[in-house]
Amino acid sequence: MVEDLDPSSADAGVPAHFGDPMKEQRLLETAAGLVDRSNREVLAVPGEERASWLHTLTTQHLSDLAANQGSELLVLSPHGHVEQHAFVTEDGTTAWLDTEPGAGAGLLKYLEMMRFFTRVEPRDATSEIAVLSVVGPAAADLFPDLAAPRIGAVPGPKFAAGSVPPEATAIYSVRPFEGGLARRVPLGVDLLVPRHAKTSVIEKLGVPRAGLWAYEAIRVAARVPRLGYETDHKTIPAEAEFMAAAVHLDKGCYRGQETVARVHHLGRPPRRLVLLHLDGIATDHPPVRGTPVELDGRAVGFVGTAVRHHELGMIALAVLKRNVADDARLTVGESAAAIEA
């Protein structure tokens, strides 16, 4: 049985599960499963100056980005708040940026505003390209020619990209999906495929299917933040664990860099991303995004994504004030909550 997500959800249009969400979670943790994430929005940036142009506009070092490489980037406000987050994959002629559902228009508007006389032609390519994720420890075995990600390499965190045989026509690319406290736990690979060929690619790969509920549970347990869920209008990169993968600390100037540098060199950010364990006694339903996290009746943060995990029970990623102690007795709605230190 395939169940789609609620039409009002930001993730509408992709399967929530295929009959057994908990079994699908175990599949993604122990083997490999294919998750349809074609609700993500994709931008294409062709043009001979694309790498140097994106380098100047974002938090990542991209001026030397070559074919079959990729990275992760942020666009910040002048005050250093996170406005956009995207992955970028370079195929030799075009840089492909994929971002959250609903975020593509804002990112494209910003890029168009900053074109000036640069030789680039950014466009919305969501109707052309779909994102599929093969998640699990066995995912890399399906792509033996994929090189290990160059995390921590100079000039910045990068992942390898390549083509998926035997359908490599022009735009097939593969990259590792990283998670964990330092974003170093390999969780699988993401594929950018022509949307018209999505069904045939799924059939040819022959990987068991899993829904987005399972994917989100694995993401939350791995503490991987998501734009618009673990961020709000005040979020700076260091608060949501974007620094390791999406911010280069030794590159030239970009919008919001002063805030990044100040927090990095002078002190800790005012908030932090944590994993909460919820008791689930008062309710069977995970709290909705934005639910306040309270300490002694006072709001000290908010819930980003809450899920039911097959081993951990009800858990949530939350953004809390920095001074909230790890052993604080917190509440989320009617549920008691504890921080995983």
C-alpha cells in the first residue's frame, strides 16, 4: 500500500510510506532503500562564469568547482541569518542547485538580482530534474565508481559526483548524503535524474522503496538540519550545524560573513540544535513544527521536525537557547522532553 503525504504538507506529491514505515526505517538503517524526493526544487545555472559567480554569493568555496564535484551552500542575509540552503552539483556545463520545496523561487530571485553582467543564465529546472535518494549503509555498493567524499579538503567540503550507468545521458549525478553530529556519517547517495525518466530509473536500480516518513526519521536521528524546519528568520549557520558542510571559513567576502566570523572567533552562538527524546505518554502524535519547547512554563526554543523512530521512539530536532542545561526538564506540549547530550 502506497500512502501519499497530506496535500497541505510541504512534502506533498511524494510517497509517505509503502505500508510499513517502521520496516522502511530499518531498511534505511541496515541495508539500502530508495526514497522519492522529487518534491525538491531544482535550479540550473549554466554559463562559463557560474563557479566564480556562485563563489562570491554564497558561504561555500566554489571557484574551483570542477565536473563531477559538488558541495553544500548557504545564502545569508546582510546580518548573517540563513535565507537559503542548497546542494550544488557540477556536471561540466551546468551547476545544478537543489533546495527545499517552496524555496526555489526565492533562491532564483536572489540569483537573478545578482547577475549584473555575469555570464550566467540561472533558471528554474524543477520540471526537468527530480531528486531520488538511495539511503543506507549498502547504498555506496550500488555505485562502486563513486569516489569517497572530500569532506574537510581544501578548498572546502565537497562530495564526489558521477554518472549512473547505464542511463548516463547528460545529467545523472550522484553524491554522498552525510549526517551526524559533525555531518560525517555516510547515509547514502542522492541522484539527480531527468524527471521524465524517473520511473524507469527506479525500475532499473531495483532498490526496495521507502517513503519520506522513514527518510525523515533517519534524518532526525542523524541530526541533519532542514531549511525552514530547524531554521527560522533569526537562525545563523552555527546554530543549526551548517558550519561543517556548508560554510568555508577562509574564503573571500560574501554577504553575512561578518556575523559568521564573529561567532566563530569570539564566542558561541545564542542557540543550538539538539535532539530531544519525548515521552509520548500524553499523545501518540509527534508535535508539529514550531511547537514551543518550555522550561518551567517559559519558552526556550522550538521544535523543528518530530518523528516516531523505530528504536528511539518519539524524537525531535529542536533549536534551544544556548544556556539551557543538558539535564533540563523540558516540556513540549503535553510531553516531557529530555536532551540527548
